[in-house]
Amino acid sequence: QRAPAAGSLLTEASLGRRGFLRLVELAAELKDAHAAGLEVRRLGGKNIALIFEKASTRTRCAFEVAAAEQGASTTYLGPEGSHIGREESIADTAQVLGHLYDGIEFRGFAQETVEELAAYAGVPVWNGLTDQWHPTQMLADVLTIRETVSPDLSGVAWTYVGDGRNNVARSILVTGAMLGMNVRIAAPPSLQPPPDVHDLAAGLAAESGGTTLVTDDVGEAVAGTDVIYTDTWVSMGEPDSVWDERVELLRPYRVTAELMGRSGKASTRFLHCLPSVHDEKTELGRRVFERYGLSGAEVTDEVFIAPASVVFQQAENRMHTIKAVLVSSLAG
Ligand code: CP
Ligand code: NVA
């Protein structure tokens, strides 16, 4: 058991402000180079394992495309079909994969699992989402905010509205604080980030010159904000039965056109990590409509498809930022 290998990414806070911004800068350079047809392949001969205990579209595809464009190979290990965590411990798996691969991505439930993997692998381990944190999402979100709001992040107001206890909300609070932003979480009291996360963020904000606000007053949170961000009301791994309670608690926190207007700024952008319930075109969206009479849950379709919504640019940026993580960790 050792410290995580250099180049590992387990939480956003472990990168520090400079390390985080260096990755965003590299992602912007790689994105430009790719668009200009000038991408240099720096990961030829590298092999990457992708472990997913939970489903994924963006994170999996971003890792696979980023690796392919840089000349590396990937192996996808899904929720079924490997021995991980059932017939074979995390420590043994880490040592096996660490001897075969140059780096390992892990998405799953417990943060402790990705940390144990990193302690035994001897190669860089990247957190592709746990119940606690979603650091690669944060890199894409910050690149998107740089592109669509301001290249200078200090003082940019970033407001998350909805389930404030989930991985994405916790990561936004910490990331925004670390980068000197004006970060706000609007959620009912029982769904606010736990005190230890708020304390971590407040400490980082004190160093960076940022500010943090956690409130149940959604109007106060969105006033003057540059970004309104939300996420699904029920995260992967939570039982379907929590939908009733979440709808009850979070109805006042839906991102509607009216809520967007309460920022008081025409330039306010809408971001969402996706996937999202914004219409009835999915099975889940249909169930939400039939059971609660809501068209869209955490966001309405009107907001989702409006010009202020940059969710697909944000999704593309998952790939450019993950490419930066791979290049920075593995390319010499
Ligand atoms: N935003 C995100 O992590 O999406 P996936 O679950 O599709 O990877
Ligand atoms: N909070 C969501 C994010 C998905 C990318 C979940 O954990 O399911």
C-alpha cells in the first residue's frame, strides 16, 4: 500500500487551484489543436483500464475517445463480467491491473474504493465519479464556464440548485471555492451539503478570495448569478422510492424560465452534467409526468433547449478535459 501514483485524480481539492487550472488550460490547448487538425499523439503504446460499477455514457465515451485520439488503448470493465469486488478484492485487482495497464479509471459507489485502488495500483488512478465527488466533471464544467462566461474565473457566480447532497453539488461547492469563484448552493435544509464539505469549501474560499453560500432561499442564490446549474433529483444507486420525497422537497428548486430570469442577467448560462429529466421522451421522464404532473423534473425543456443552455458544449468538454488528464498523467 502506497500513496497514489503521481498523476492520480481522486478529488478536485487534491489537485489544488494551480493544478486544476493547469489541466483546464491544457484541455483548451488540446481542444484547439484537435480542431485545427494539429493534434500530436502523445500516448502511443499506453494501455488504460476503465472500471465502471455504475452506468455511464459521457465519462466512458470521453475516456475512450480521448485515449483513441492520443493513440492509447482502453479496456472497458463494466458492472458485470469481471471479478472486481466479488471474487477478487480491490487491493488484488489494483495490483493485477497495475502490472498490465499504465492508468486506471474507476467509477463507483464508495470514495474509499477508488482510494484503495490508488493505494495498491502503483499507476495513476482517476475518479470517474463516486457517491462523494465527480472531479472530471468539474474540469469540463470549468472549461465551459471559461468559454461561455469569462476566461477570468475570479468572482464569477456559479449557482447550483437542487439536491445539494449529491456528488456534483459537493464537487461544485469545493471547486468553485478553490478557484476564487462566488459559489452558491440552493437546496432545502435536509438536502444541503454536509458541514464537513461546506467547511472544506469555506477554507478554500478564504485562501482563494472566493465566497460560498449555502441557502434554502433560491431567489437569494440566483440573484446576479452567471451560471445556474442543476443535476438529477435522484442519483445512481439511490432507490426509486425516494422520488416521491425528492419531488415534494425540490419542486421549488426546478430550473424554469422564470427562475433563469431571477438572475437579473440576460447572459446567465444554464449548465447540467447530464443525463437530465427535461421532457417525457425517456421512460423516467414519462413516469415523472404521469405520477407528479411535471413535464421535466429538475429542469424544464424550455430552459434545456434555450440558447442560454450550453449543456452539449459542456458534454463535449468532458472529452477534452479527460484528454488533458490522460496526457498530463501519462505522457512522459
Ligand atoms: N455527466 C456524466 O458523468 O455522465 P455519464 O454518467 O453519462 O458518464
Ligand atoms: N448525481 C448524478 C450525476 C451523474 C453524472 C449521479 O450520481 O447519478
